[in-house]
Amino acid sequence: MYDRILVPTDGSPAADAAVEHAVTLADRFEATLHALYVVDSTAYSALEAGTDLVSDALEEEGREAVSRIAEAADDEDLPVIEAVVSGTAYRSILEYADEEGIDMIVMGTHGRRGLDRYLLGSVTERVVRSADQPVLTVRHAEEE
């Protein structure tokens, strides 16, 4: 039923909460887990100086975040594909899902906090409204 499961991450505790569910589902369905981090280039495009420095730091953060997912998958002996891409977060998630033939997306309900989230809107909400695949949203315990 589910051969390829995508778990996007921004490295937040809410995203980490979704990883446990994604790993459990991948184990249950013997699926390949795809770990994706999007360097949201639109959020930093207004910077006049230091854009490369910010981008490099975010790419490193992304590699670390997907690596943590790979470790969790490895603990269950699951195949995992790690990807760090640049673009608008929700669009990049949807494009990746379509390009990779993803069967299900598992993601936290909130990652960004405060004004950032208010101004940019919820990435999860946009993915839920636009994805062709089923999207499982996982609430982080602190949100309850």
C-alpha cells in the first residue's frame, strides 16, 4: 500500500515527533523512508549580504536533520533516502513527492514559531490542501 513514505523536516521538535510515526509506518509496510529538508530560499532572499553564509548554514542544518532521520530508520533496518533541497518549503515538498512517487507524507503540524509562522503560513496546512498523496499530520505534545 505504501512503498515510499516522505517525512519532511525542519529540525523542530514537531517535525521530530512525526519521524517516529513515519518510521513505524515504513517498518509496518516495508517501505523506503525519504527524509527531506528544504532550505527555504524565499525566507532569506531579501538579505543583501551574507546570503551564501546563511544558505550554507541552513544546508548544514538540513544535512544534520535528515541524518537524524536516517539514524532512526537505520535502528529499524529500513532503507532511507536523504535529500536537502532549496526552494519554497511547501512547493518543494509537493514537487519532491511527485517526482519520487511518494505514497504518503508524514509531517508535524507546526514547525515554525511566532511571527515567522503567522507571516508565512503553515507549511503543513499548504501541503495538506495541495498534496495528491495522503498526508498524516502529527501533533507535537507541547501543542496539546
